[in-house]
Amino acid sequence: MPTIKDVAKETGLSVGTVSRVLNNRGYISEATRQNVDRAMKKLNYQPNEIARSLCKSTSSIVGVIIPTLTNPYFAEMTEHLEKALASNGYQIMLFTSGNSRNREKDIVMECRKNRVAGIIVCSGVFSTVKLAELDIPVIALERLKDNTSFSIECDNYEGGRIATKHLIDKGCRKLVHISGVSGKVMPADKRKEGFMDVCQEEGVDGISYNTTEEEYLNLDYLSLLDRIFNENPDVDGVFASSDAIGAEVIQCIIKKGKRVPEDVKVIGFDGTFVSKLTSPTLSTISQPISEMAEIAVSTLLRFSKKKPTTTNIKVGVELIERDSTR
């Protein structure tokens, strides 16, 4: 495997000069940069990001922590984060936590050991870790701000209101909401608040069911849904707290011999690709996932220059009507 010494020999430059090119330190002429670049390509030399970070306070790596990759929302968010980081010359170090506090703590320590430029968190509450003491920027995406540097979330409450009003406008009078994880306090819980408030304002029956952490991580809600429809045979509208849940709601309704949307109308949340793949296609409250990822990355990178004056951003959501409520 070629080393920095091999690159220096190929270019006729000193190891120190090549190192300054790789780390973008001090004045380097364009001719010298091109010389080093040609040598790196010829030798197929790949700089070791971790080794390079040893001579700096941080690396060009950003740690990203999500609970699971099986959930379409986190898969899409990760893809947009990676693109936004790459466009700014940064690499992603991805971790899945399984919502385990001990695992999350280990991950944060691993990020710190590798001198990451920052951490973007889409998982957990980190009750066992004092993030403020890490001395690196930590951006929270759709999770409670806690003691992170900055938080970004969509308008979950308004999204819950829009989804519920949409079902009522379509004629639904017995509504069910499949909510967040029981015992876990998250920004998405505001969707339930929006749902319950609109049901009360409109004089419509509304009931909410929490999911379990196991159902959330495994994306297996069919047992819960079977119980919901057995307990509420007259339900005519369902607001699912994610598109993944909404897709399984449609499956369950059809298995019970009912039709979507004629007998039961369904709307999801997130706006992921899953909403386009169901049959019928799923109406959804769409989060601006790409925009949220770009805000997270740009804010994190600004921390290296100047700490933002605000500590949180809330972005709007949008109703996308498809066949499941038409």
C-alpha cells in the first residue's frame, strides 16, 4: 500500500509539503497541488482520514447516529446527509444504535476518539451522556433537543392537525391514530396532540394507540393493527405516525376484506418512497427530508467558525394526497 513518503518521492517534494497539500495548510501553489494530485492518482494513494486528524483538532468526518436502517425515513435521511456532507468535502461515519442507551454512549465515545468534526443524532435521548461536555457540535434531527448544540424538527403538531382534518374532510367520523413508542418521549408525539385536538374541536371520535419499541425497530405492526381493527370494527379513518405503519395498515385492512379508501381511509407521515409503492398509494404528510439534512450539515459546519445565535429550527410539512384517501 503506497504511503505519503511514496507520494513525496514521486513528486520530488518533501513529505512536509505533501502533508500540507493533503491538509490544506498554508500557501500551496496550484502547480504543486496538481503535482501531488497526479502522483496520488498514479500510485492509487488514499489518505488516511483518521491519521490526518491526529495533526488537527478534528477530522473531516462527521458521525451520524440513527436507530435503524430498516426504517425508510432514516434510510432516506442518511442518504441526504451523506450527499450534503460529501458536497462540502466531509465523510460520514454511520452508526445504528437500536435505541440502546449503552450502545449510544459507546458510539459517542467512538466518535470522540476519532476526532469527528461533529455528530448528527437521529436517535435516542442520551440520558447517560452529557453531550455538552464533548466540546464538539451535536445536531439533533427529529429528537428532543436535550443538551445538544442545535435541533431541527418538522412541525409535527401542525402535521397531525393537517392529517386529521384531511380525514374528516373526506367524511371520516371514527378515527384511529397509531402513535409513537410507548414510554419514549419524542418530537413526533406532537402528531398525536394535533390529532386529538382536531378530533375534539370537530366533535369526532378519535382514539390513539402507542406502539412498542420492538415493533418500531422491526417494522412489524400487524399484531397491533389486528387488535386495533378488532376493537374498532367501525373505524373509517386511520392516521399512521409513519409511512411504514401506514403501509401495514393498508395490508391489514385488505386482509380483513375491507377496501381502501372506500371503507377506510388511510394517511401516513414522513413522505418517504414507501408512500408511492403501496396499493393503493398512500396519502402522507411529507417532511422536507432533503432540506432538513442540508440545514443540519450547514449548521454543523458553521459551528467551526461561529456558533449560531438560534438553537433550534422548525420546518413546515406538506399534505400529499394519494389514492388511500381519494
